[in-house]
Amino acid sequence: MLQREALEASPLADLHELAAETGLEGFRRLRKADLIDRLLGEAPAGDDAPAEKSTDDEPSNGGRTRTRGGRGRGRAAASDDDRGPSSSAKDDDEDDDSPRGRVRGRSRRSGRDDRDDRDDRGDRNDRDRDRGDRDRGGDDTETLIEGTVEVLPNGTGFIRVKHPEQSDDDVYVSAAQVRRCELVSGDTIGGPYRRPRRSERFPSLVRVETINGKSAEEVAGEATRFDEQPSTFPTARFELGGDDVTLKAIEWLTPIGRGSRVVLHGPAHAGKTEALRLLAGALKGIDGVDLQLVLAGARAEELSAWKETGVEPAATALLGGSLESQTQAVERAIDQAKRLAQRGTDAVVLIDSIGELVPHVARRLLSNARNLTDSGSVTIIATAAAPVGGETTLIALDPARTSGARFDLARSTTIRPELLVGDEGAAAIAEARAKAI
């Protein structure tokens, strides 16, 4: 029960808190004395006297404890009646007029220590939060779901309830879960999810329990890290086809294999981006190949030209963006390609341009291209003003060449071409290069 002395010693702001929690109407228009009477039930409900000026600087009255408003005040006051205030607490808190001091004093007088008081307040906050979640139709109840996941360019994902269509009932999968379980678009995953909280739009997956019918622990135990898997030089050549002169020159004189590290290099206006678009158009029609395009530092006007090829960028950080955003865009695409390769897919990442990145970062990203011995492959084809380092295939372009293609055979090369085109093909390439030089 509430005590008049405790209420009189409390600042008006605390009384307003208590009045709000007890559902007292019109309390802000009341003077402090009238408000106390209303809280104690000693004044009629229609007494609407004007409010007294609020102040938090009222002096302590004979060491009496200041009581702040909040849920649970009734319990604290009841403890005072049963056990009475502690004289040592009175001495300790006599000169401490800070809010923390008032809370500490109240806790001691009610026979509870600070930790108990904090636990009570934490419980009340949890109840308030849960009540807010229920008011908006959400709670932390976990429900099981299984469905097909779609991994987005930013690294997060969604379980599509109506796959492949998007829906407000789709379940959000965090980027950490995608990375930890090495999820790729098309995986069937299952696990418990919770409903959205007050600041969220979608339900969220709590944890991944199954991946493609197997337990997540079992899949994680079977998986070998991408960097730890054995790899070999590319042995299967991409057949580009088509009648374009540049494509024909690339296919036969600098063959690209599954798992190649390829850089198209040359000065400005050499046609690097145009050659990359030609390669994109040829590669997208090959069965079993997953193709991703990243625009890093490209001009905004080039977006429409890329869309004409039918290859939509998986990630974009255009000219003027920070180096960090461009690097992250490339990293996300390569991470997705690595996960696909571990599942046996031949993934190809086109980057325009890797030359915009810091040199050692560009080399690190390019090094992820490889042909896994017992699985799939990651092929990276990027544009740059100059070779990056570590390439297995270099395609040089020269803006001075105007006869048909700008392909420069003298500065173009493929390591171990015999693995891709056989010994006779490799000998023909060497002969052509000797004539060009």
C-alpha cells in the first residue's frame, strides 16, 4: 500500500509516472498535494485543480526515503510496513539526492539489495517488450519451417514461402547463418523461426537445423573448406561459339577453362568492357554454369548496356562509390561462387573492373578462382588497365588496332594451354604468337 510520507518525499515527475501506471485520469492538471490525495483515494475523482510547478530539487525531509514511480512500488511500500526502514540505509543515503541514490535507498529500505532491484526492473522491461510485441501481433514463439532459400547479393537470404515469388510471409535468414552454413540459392533448409518484433518486417529464422534433407551438423561435418580442397589447372575449355571476331580470337588463341583466372587488360578505350559483355553473352547460354556479374567502379550509363546482354548485375558499386563498397560487392559475389563450387557447380564471376581495387586486394580476390579436383570450379574474368598478378589467362586489347578486333596476341597468353586444346592446339597457338611477336 502507498504511504503518504513516501509520496510527499517523491518529486512530482515520479508521482506522474505512478499516476500514469495506475490509470489515473487528468493527473497532470493536479497540484502535488491533490495528486497525492487522489493516489491515496482520499479525494473525489472530479477534483481537477491546476497543477503545481514540477521540481526535482525538493530537500530531503528528515532523511525520509524518496520513492520513484514505477511498477512494483506497491510491493516496496508493503515491505516497508512489514519490516520498517533500515537505520543504516537511512544514514548511508541521507546526503545522496541523485536518482541512483534514491533507488539504492529505496532498495535497502525494502530489505532488497541492488541486484534484486535491477533484476526486478529487467523483468519488468522484458514483460513490457513482450507485451509490445504481442500488441503488434508478434511474439518469440518458435515455429518450424522448411523451404527453398534465396541468397541475396548483400549476403542475407530468405526462405521463400511461395518460391520463387516473394511474399510478406517469407522468413529472413541472416548473413551470419548464410556464411556459417555455406548456403546457396536453391538449398532447401529447415528450422524454427520467430515472428517479427516491433522494428522488424519479416519473421526471422532462429537457426538452421536441416540442409537438403540432412542435419546442419552433418553437412558441416562433411564439408571441407574451399581453400583446403585440392585443385588443378583448368582442363575443360569454355566453348564460346558465335561469329564475333574478338570472341573467336579469345576462344582459340587464349582459351578460357573452368577455374581460370582471367584478366582483360589494356589502356582506356581499348574495348575491355565490350569484350567482357561479349563473353557474358556467350557464357550465359552454357548449361550448368552459374554466371554472376559485378560492376565495381563502372559508369552508371553502362548499366543499360549490360541489361541489353540479358545479364543483370548481382552486385553494383558504381563510379564514385568508396573502395570499401566496391570491394564488398566483389567479395559477396565470389563467396557465393565458392559455395556453389563446393556443391559441384561451375561458377563464373565477371568483374568490371577489378583494376579499381587496391592491388593486393585485387590479387587476393582473383586468387579464389580455381578448378576443384573433386567438385566444381570458380572462374573469374575481370577487366583492368594492367595485369593484376597470378592470372592463368591474360587477354590484351589494343585501342590502336582497327582491323576487326582489338585483340593483341603478342601480349596475350594462357598457361598450360595443352590441357584445354590439346598438344596440337597448343602448338598452333605458339606458332601464331611467334608470328605476332
